[in-house]
Amino acid sequence: MILQAMKFNEFQDCKALLDMLEDGEYVMKYTFELEVKFEEMIDWFLRIRMGITTRPIPAYMSNNWKVNLLELYMIVKREGGHRIVTSNNLWAMVSKDMGHDYQDGEFMRIIYAMYSDVLIYYYKFKSVQDDVRDGKQRTRKTSTSKNWDVQESEIKLLFRGEEQ
């Protein structure tokens, strides 16, 4: 099976896994394997690609409950993404959907931001970059559409809280 043989040596490997997650039937069929690979992908992305070594994988809550990063990602994606979940104040619902308490919603927001948010931003950035390179047109209705010339080094600095 392709999923079991998948290794993370470059960002295209992350992109391939994230593309696989678009198929809901595939996700349901291979949930356990995808959970393991998703954590491997986040670990590779944070440690190797971004140089961030202070975030333990797997992520745990203060009561020692493991946070399922794939489930968190899929729920946030289902609800429209980080920005929509945050602006509609849905983090408590996300927490409850994951089997945690409503009051853990803020913790879920922080975990998502620490582990998944920059990866998803980078995935979207690289997807647009690939489309432009391949000559595909992509239009966006947000004010950030003209800002896709951000360099990879700038993303790393912004994620670490540094400014150029």
C-alpha cells in the first residue's frame, strides 16, 4: 500500500498526503494508518522543514489525553478552516466533536495553530505556486491574493514570530 511506504523527505510528500485527505471514503477506510502518517508528516514538517524542535509529537492535553491531530485537522477543514472556525467561535464545538469538553475549545485552537496551521498555509501557498508554475489560473476573492510572492524563508520567520 502506498500509504505505508510513504516517507517525508520533501514538501511534495506532505502535499501528497494532504491531497489524499480530500477523499473522504479513503480517510474512513484507512483512518488508523492516516493518523500515524499525519503525525509523521507534522513531525517532519515542524522539525526538519521549519526547524522547530520544541513541539512534542503526539500532542497531549494537560490531563494527558492525546490530541488526535488528524481528527482535529479534518473537523476544522469540515467547518471551513481555521479562520472561519475562529471567527464563528466554533472551537468549543470542535473540542466536543473530538470527545473532549467544551471548555477545551481554546486548547484545541492553540494545538491547531501550533501543529497544523502553518502546514496548511504552506500547503495552500505551494499549491498556488505550483498552479502558477504550471500555467494554471487561480483566482481568489480575498485581499491576500496578491501576496503569494512571499518567500519560504519569510514564512519560517513569521511562524517563529520573527520579523525581517
